[in-house]
Amino acid sequence: MRRVVFAAAAIAALSTPAVASKFTMQLNAAPQQVSRMQSGVAAVDDSASGSSVRLIQAEGNISKRGSIEVLVMNQAAAPFTFGPENITATLADGTAVPIITYEQLVHEEKRRETWAAIAAGLSAAGRSMSAANSGYYSGYGTYSGSTFGTFGSTPYSGTTSGTVMVSGYNAGAAQAAQSAANIENQQMFAQMTDNNASRMGALKAYMRTTTVDPQQMFGGTVQFELPKQARSSKQDVPVTFVVTINGEQHRFDAVFKRR
């Protein structure tokens, strides 16, 4: 049982994120750009002849990953295809800030589900083993007695005492414990299934490559990951996002401000 608990704890430790510096994001509009608010969050608009882009800054604290929202408008005469692959980001020293695609997020979620299933299986096995063992019982007791009588005309008496170990198996108690364990295991797996479905469904909010027709808009959430040196920085970290559409580059300057 100890091995099962240790293994589950080790798996949980593998998924525990490291402590990192926290930042907030601040967009800085260039002279030719327009600052605005989008549902209470700062945004910047940038326009060119064939396309316009609105970048909405990340909300809340950022430690390892953050999310921006990107809206694009097709002002050209032909459709274009747009997705996370059209977005890049770099720090001031040229270090790339990875853009996390929907496909990568799905892959990470499936990997998390695999480890969660292993941990749940170990937990269920430990619970069942404990229930099976609950039917066994053992204990110690003492006994004593005396005898007396006559042998012929000669009287006699004697005493005896000692300890005895009692053990056995109560099938009814084991069955009741196993039934309770089965119910707990079923509830655990059902909740895990619901959580997995909810987390996978939430990923659909992230942008996937889509064709944008003329005079149409498209947008979604894009996740990025701060490089290690940025996460450990004690200073504000400048960053530039570039959105490229049919050769037109829309640049957005921002700063990850140290909290």
C-alpha cells in the first residue's frame, strides 16, 4: 500500500509547476496605432491596406504562460488563411517567445489525462486492496482454569493458564468494504471523465487556422510561453508581437511588467 501511495505522490510531483516570477502585460501603441479598450482590457489596433489587426493584451498575472486575443479584418479582394502560425513574438534581445498552437495544447492535455488515469488507477487499486484486507482479523486472549479431585484416597489440585492467538476472515465485512470501495472508485473515475471533457472543451476557445473572406473578421485566443530567462528576470521584459498577413506586418510593442 505504501508503494501505491508513494507512486501516486511521485506522479503528482511531476505535474507540479515550478515557482516563477509574476508579470502583467502592458501594450504600448505606436504613433500610427490606435489604443482602445476591449471589454475592460487594453487593446491596440494596427491597419494596413489589405488587413487590420487588433491585439488584446493578456489579463491577470503571467508566470509561465499567458494568452492574448487577436482579431483580424480582411480588407483585400481575396481570401487569406490565418492562424497562430501567422503570429510571432520576440524579446528585446531577439529570443523567440513560443506561440502555443491548439494542436500542442491538445497533445499536452492528452498527456495530462494519461498521467491522471495512471494516478487514479493506482489510487483505485490501493483502495480495493485495503478493502480486501479489511476482512481479516486477529487478536490475543488469555485463559486460566483449575482442577481438583482425589486419586484413590489422595486429594489433588492443579491450575493452568496461558495466552492464545485468534485469527480468521470475515467475508461479510470484506464484501461490505469492497462494495464501498467500488462506489468510491466509480465516483472518482466519473468525476475524472467529466473534468477531462470540460478541460478539452475549453481548448476550443484557442485559435485554429481559418480562411478569412474579404470584408470578414476572424479572431481567437492565442497562448504564448515566456522563455526561461524572462521568467527569472527581476526587471520588466520588453516584447514585440508581429502578425503577418500576405506580406503585411503588424507590430505590437508590449512590456511584461514585473510584479
